[in-house]
Amino acid sequence: MKNKDVRYDVAIVGFGPTGAVAAGLLGAMGIRTFVCDKQSRVYDKPRAISLDHEIIRLFQQMGVAKRIKPFVEPFTDSVYYGVDGQVIKRMSTVAPPYPLAHTPSIVFTQPPAERVLREHAQSFDCVTIQLNCTLKRLTQGEEGATLFLNQAGKQPFTVRARYVIGCDGASSTVRAQAGIELEDLDFDEAWLVVDALINDRGKAKLPTTSVQYCNPERPSTYLICPGSHRRWEISINPGEDPQELASPAGTWKLLAPWISRRDGKLWRQASYRFHALVASQWCKGCVFLAGDAAHQQPPFLGQGMCQGLRDVANLSWKLQAVLKGFAPERLLHSYEPERKHHVIDLTTRIKAIGQIISERDPEKARARDAKLLQECGGVVKPTPRQDVQPALRAGLLSPGLMTGVGKIFPQPWFYGPEGAEAQRMDDVMGYGWRLILSRGADAKLASYARSLKLPGLTVVQMGKPGSIELNQVAQGWFKQNGCSYAWVRPDHYVYGVGSTMADLTDHLKALCAF
């Protein structure tokens, strides 16, 4: 077979969204990449339904955002109803101007969007993709890993790669072969997930926002998805048969408070145990884990797929730097502390939101309602979903962790040349390392940075021709974080901030010594 014993830079096991994005990113970098998946095509029903502006910015970087746009819509507000039907909480999105130049929270239709991601990965000559292909065994040696693979209707074959990324889901074979265990973050609940396509008659009956029903008798979630798609997540009570509830008859019975069979048709229904788990190790030898292979979390903020794509956005540029000889291999050691801490921090916050929704004790639920209403003075104000996103707190970050370090740097809109449309910053300034100086920053800082001639570094001086903001998003960020410049990594996270030449020199020394 043509790829028997072929050596690649990176092998990716799993061609779902996380694996497809990893392959697309590495392909664009010219990294020789092998991808396999045991399935032959994209699953034709939705699983993930929510993304955020960080991920759309990633799609912008990949050049696929416009192709995915037909399959997305803004996420509506989420209204939380308490025990007695009163509003106790409301989650919304931040007001314009949007900090990353994209709608902060969106819903999307997974199957067509996932096809776009696969097609993008397949467009690179340096990416080899084998479907209907199952990993049977994985071994590691001094020069990388060997994957032993079976493909339907063909002879078993092997692939060798310097690095392996396991994107093969919650029951990951890569994780098992690497001997990596999962750590329990103490969440385990049974839920039924229902996707339905609703007709106009049904839509007229349903809420116009997404809803969290914080009812102790049966906590439930209603979500407005693109077009006619609606999703319910309904808790399963003790003693109920999950398989029976996932049958059409059982599902329609649970949907009765909202709609009947005349109001639409079932698209997908499945019972799950929602867990909060994280891999004990994210890297072992030359093997890395990403997506559901590395972590699983409750669905209450719709961050599952986002977290997987953050994983590979973090890992891909580091693999490029090491494989191209721009950085030592120890750079890859920053992947686990950055992503594992971020996932644990976000999962902790998601669990806290889940506890608001899922409280089963009526007295405690009423106490919860009273506490939330007391905290807002009886007037429920919208809380932006983005407020729950943590910053990075370990890894490739400038020592000292000053305010702003580890956060995502915003993406302002720039005025285009006279008569031209405005452009997003990343499209103008690129996606590598950037030193971004605020409007009014000491010009000597820019001159000094340019004189260093660091490979791949772009110096952006806000307020100069070609980098004049429309909406002052970046300038507001500098003011909020008390600095004049930011060292920004290729994944848009801030490595370091400062205002003086001494700060800049210290950051550079720390970066070179990492």
C-alpha cells in the first residue's frame, strides 16, 4: 500500500472537528500530516451546537469562516426560571463593539460545518487522510511513534510519525495505548438530549429565548438552534429507564409540556451520562491528547467543542515551531499546564452554573432563587457568557503574570484604505507572534523591537496608517490592563505586557530562556 511505513511529522487519530481543525492548521504550515478515522463520513446529526468568538476567530485564521457562516446564528439570551416560575438569572452576550470582531456566542449546525473543516484539511498536499481506518496499536520509540492500522478491505499497515495527536473521542484508543488515566472532577448526571425540527405551528408555542428550567422535579434546558432546529436537554430521574426515554414514544412524552407530534419531527434523541473528567497527562512521550480524549465536561455553557479546538490551536503552532527548528522541544511541555489548568478552571465554573440548574432539593432550590434575586437587588440583569472564560495561568507566559497576561488579545476593526471596507486586525497583520503597541506608546519601543529582527515577529503600532481602529477595542484593552504594549502569541493569548524598554527587554530574555 502506498503509505506503508511512511514517516510523517504528525499523525492525528480522529477526524472529527478537533482532528479536522488540527489537520487544517498543520497543513497550512506545511507539516507532513497523516489523519485516520474509523468512520467513513461525517455523522449526519448534530452533537455540538454552540461555539464562541474565539473559535470563529480561529476559523477566520484558517480561511473557512465565510464558508461556515451559512450554518451559524447568534445565540439568544438564556433565561433561568426558578422553582415558582420566576426569572432568577439571565445570561446574554457582550454588547458591540465585539472584542474579537465576531459575534461572541453562536449556535451552529454541526454536520455541514464539519464537512467544511474536513474539506479544508483535504485541500493540502502535505495532509494524507485515511477513512474507515482503525488504530489497533501504538508504540513509542526514540524517533517517534508507530501506528498499527487496519483499513476496511485492505491489508493492515503501519505509519510512523514524530508526534501523535489523539483526537479520537471520549473512549480514546490513543489515550488507552499511551496508558493515560482520567481524573474525575466530580460530576455525574443522567440526561436525555433531544434534537427536533420544528414547524411554524410548533415555533409559535415555544419560547423566543433559550431557557433553563431550574425545576427540582426535572431540570431541563431548551435551546434555539439555527433554522427550525431546537434542542432540549432533559434530566433523567432516578429509577427511569434511559433507553425507554430515548425511544420516540418516551421522548414525545417528555416533550409534551412544549410540543406534540404535530409540531415537528424528531431528528436525534440520545441518553447520556454527563461527566466532568480530565486526562491525568496530556502528553506522554511523543503522544498528545486533545478534545474529548483529554477532557469531558457538562454541557451547560456549550463549551465542549470549543475546548477541543482551543487544544489544537494551542498545540499546532508549537509543533510547527519545534518541527521547523524555531524552538526547542521543551516548548511542547507548555501544552499540558496551559490547557489542563484552563479546562479545569472552566469546568469548575460550568459545574457551578450546572448546580444552579440541577438542584433537586426543593428547599435548597428556593434558597438558591432567593439568594440570586437578593444579589441583584430583585432586578435580574444580563450576565455576559464570556465573563466565565478564565485566562491561562501557567505555561509559556511572562514571569509575574501581570494584569492582561494569559488573556486573549482583542481583534479590532481597522479602517481600510480610502474607499475600501474595514478589515479585521488579524487579516491585516497576520497570525504569528506580534508586538502590539497602543496609540501613543513610546515610538522607541517599536524601533527597538524592529531592530531585533526576530524571525516571525510583526510589530503593530496602533494609530499609524494601516492600523487605525474604528471602535477603540484595543485601546480600551490597554487602558483596562494598565499597559502600553502586549506580546501576543500565535494563538492570540498574551505572553507579556508592559510600558517601558526595561519591561520589553525582560520579556524577551524570559521568552528566549523558556
